[in-house]
Amino acid sequence: MATATRRTTAAADWRALGTSVRLVTTDPTLLDSCNLLLARHLAEVDAACSRFRQDSELVALDQARGRPVRVSPLLAEALAVALRAAAATDGAVDPTVGSAIGALGYDRDFRLVQDDGRPIRLTVRPVPGWRAVTLDRATDTVTVPAGVRLDLGATANAWAADKAAALLAEAAGCGVLVSLGGDTAVAGEPPAGGWRIRVQDATGPVDETPAPGTYATVSIRSGGLATSGTTSRRWRRGAHDLHHIVDPHTGLPAETPWRTVSVAAATCADANAAGTAALVKGAGAQRWLAGLGLPARLVANDGTVVTTPGWPACAPAWSGPEAAA
């Protein structure tokens, strides 16, 4: 692949939804207009799905006390994705973890959570379970039992990336990559050689190379790729070291042999749900992912790396924009 071809992409980086945003287009002249469309889309997602905004649709469901509520098509779609992920993972990814993760202290923007070291008492308590939530897509009506709080953290960003990539690719007529906190979706005609994505075990800026042995750069041409892990969103409360991957069976941070799991799938939402579920499933995760035919890279707590069949081969080095997952 010629160097000139590789440099026909352009990238923009900023923050939204409490995380990093990276947009790459194969037509540099369309980057700014695509970025404006992306900002509008993410603002709509935030207003619908945020659990940290008191004026969001999702938080308003807390006040419904078990009554059916008509929601926007956007929130209804996000809830449908979350419930589908719960069914596909046998409940390992469950949107009814809202109260559990709030009890762990993750009840505001993560940058504020890190500054709060007050002790907490950990109690084993299974979450209510996704089957308690009813969604009627014909009327976009949702019923959440009284006392149940929803959290869409395991699916919403990845779904938003999928939706944005498809929207921008159709509007601009070029190839588009959208990465939200490492949840990466691509659409449209890819660059020659595919989209380069750096899979890393420690969160960091895309323009900073991680320490040796903690990353791999792969190439994909369609779909999505996401990394779930226990290393990036960690905090301490009293004597407890905590992370944001909650085991629905206990309501506590998952005890897992893996520090990160990266998955490639037909959509970023599927990839992220599978990666999160793998962390919860623990020792059986590699077999579970392989049984589903999902290419994955699992990094154990001791740094050992294992992959499932189909995991993308490492991409050759080049100087153009890439994304981190």
C-alpha cells in the first residue's frame, strides 16, 4: 500500500459521554462536517441514556415506580440493545445493575468518583435481573419495577458508536471510524489495508504508544471492535479496590482471571457485550467466545495473552491515524 494512500484519512479527538471520542474519515475534507453531526448525535444519546444527568430520560424512569412510560425512539432502541445483550450473554451483562454500581460509589462522572475515598460496606446481593424489565417496541413503552435502576454502561457507548458510524458514512459517502472510549465501530468503504486499531491493556491517548507487551495493532474492514477490562476504571473506597465490571450474581465487582478482553464482531455493541460478559464468566470465557465464533484476545492478570480462532492478524506499521480499543 502506497504511503500517499495511507495518508488520505483525517482524525479528530475530543470528549463526550464522560469518555474520549475519536473520529476518522477517509475524506479529510468531510471531517469537520462529520464531527458536527457526531457531536449532535452524542448530545442526543447523552440526554436519553445518561445515568449522571438528572434531566435524562433514563433517570426519569427511576420516578415511574413501576408504571409504564413512553420513551423516545432513541432510548427505546438503546434499551432494546441492552436487553438483547442480556439475553445473548445469559444475564452476564445486565442493565439492572444500576443500584449495585451506585452502591459501589460509581454514582457520578468517573473523575469525581476517583476523588472520593470514603469507606463503604460491600454486600452480596444479586441484581433484580433483566427479565423484570418490559419493553414494547410497537409503542416504545418501557416498564421498570419500582426500586430497579437501570445502567446502560455495558452497551450504550458501543451502540452509539455503531449508530454514529452508520449515520456518518451514509451522510458523507466515505469511510468512517467512530471510537468512544475505545468502543470502535466502522462503516463505509475502509481505507486500503483496512482500519488500524490498537488493542491495549492500559487506557491511554492514541498518540502515545503503550509500554512494550501491552498492546497489539490489528486491522478490520467492517463491524466493530471493543475492549472491556478491569484496569481502566478503578477506584478505592476505604479498604476496597473496586472496578466497574459488576457481576450480576453478586452485585459486586467481578472476580475474574482476565484484566482485559478484546472482541471483534459484526457490531461494536455485540463486541462490547461479549467482552464484558467474558470478564464476568471468568475461566470459561475463552471457550464461550470460541463457541460463539467470536474472534477475541484475552489478557490474564499475569499478562499472559490467549486468542480465539479468527482474531485479526497484526497490521503492518504505518504513519496514518488509527484508533485505540
